[in-house]
Amino acid sequence: MTSVLIVNDQSLQRLGLRMLLAAEPDLTVVGEAASGAEAVRISAELNPDVVLLDSNISDADGIEAIRRIAHPSPFPQVPGLSRAGGPRPRVLALTPVNHEGYAHAALRAGAAGFLLQHTTPDELTAAIRIVAAGDAVITPSLTRTLIDTVRRERPARRPEGDIGLGTLTGRERDVLTAVASGWSNTEIAERLSIAPTTVKSHVSHILAKIGAHARVQAVVFAYESGLVRPAA
């Protein structure tokens, strides 16, 4: 059973999302939050698998919430609860069209995926399952705008990413290129003729080497470092 925390500043929208997810036999809503600060507190208390965060939450509040939920440092101690060794919640953000600046900042903060707010119910529930399983979700249109944002920012960035790229083995670069191309672990395994467990191991090593906390951040890194170049 995948547990979900809904974060939305509109009570009616929270109710709608709760009703939608409650209809899925493998999803359960364990809590709701109306602000980023409340989301951080409830996440620490309930440790949901996925935090579904709507970008109606103010940009600064939402980005800080994502950072505090996804960051690998321990949560504040909650009496009666222990998070030792447990996985951290993964943040899936709903964002409006033409809001790539928020999406890019949220990726850097540690978000695991993005969907546009007009996504269908089936797409939303599928994305929650994908994110809970450890994979990333970005819609093709958001991928395009994120890449464009990276391209605009690249001249002003310091070459720190080159250091991380230089630590990757040839096979890890192959896997990262495939990840940045939108391939799933199964597809990568098939195309590179390796086991899916080996792909997962490579992805974990890549994230550790480049200092990323989520697969989506590795995608951004691949473009920023020049390993993958967007089509003109």
C-alpha cells in the first residue's frame, strides 16, 4: 500500500484529490496539509511514501518544503517515532503550464517528479506509483521547458558539474545518458544488455557521485554537464 500526503492550500481541491486516491485499492491518503511548513511537519510525523504537492503553494514556501522533505539530513525528532534507516518521502509536484522556473528550482531542491495540473486522474495515480517505486516522472512538455531553462542558465554556471561527471565510469555515463533520454530501468537493462538490478545499482552510484537526491536531478545534471545535448 502506497501512502500519500496531499499538500494544497484549497480545501475543496484537497477533498477532490482525497476522493480520487481513495478509489485506488493500492493508494491511501494518510494526511493533508495546507502549507509548505505544515507539509514538512506532517511528513516528519507520518513518513508517507509520496508527498503530492500542488504549486498553488507559494513558490518560496513550496521550494523550501521540498528541500526539507527530500534533503537527506534527518527530520527533527518526533516523540514516539523513529526514522532510522527508513526511506524518505518522495515529492511529486503538480505545476501549471509555463511554470518551468518553479519546476527547475524544485528539481534542485529534490523533487522526484512533475505533472501538469491538468493531468488526467489515471496519469496522476500512475505517476504516484512510479515515484513511490523510486523512478522519476516528468511530462514531455515540462522536459522540453526544463532543458531550455538549463540551456539559458548554462553560460552563467560554474563548471562544478564537470567534477561529478569526471568521476563516472563509462558504463555509468551510458546509464545516465539513457536516464536523461527518458528510458525506464527495464528499457535501459534491455538496451544495454544488463540486469535491471545492475541498472538500479548504477543509478544509485551516479546519484551519490554527482550529489543528487533524485533521479530527475540526474537528468538536469546530464544536460548541465554537457553529457547530453538537447536537440536544436
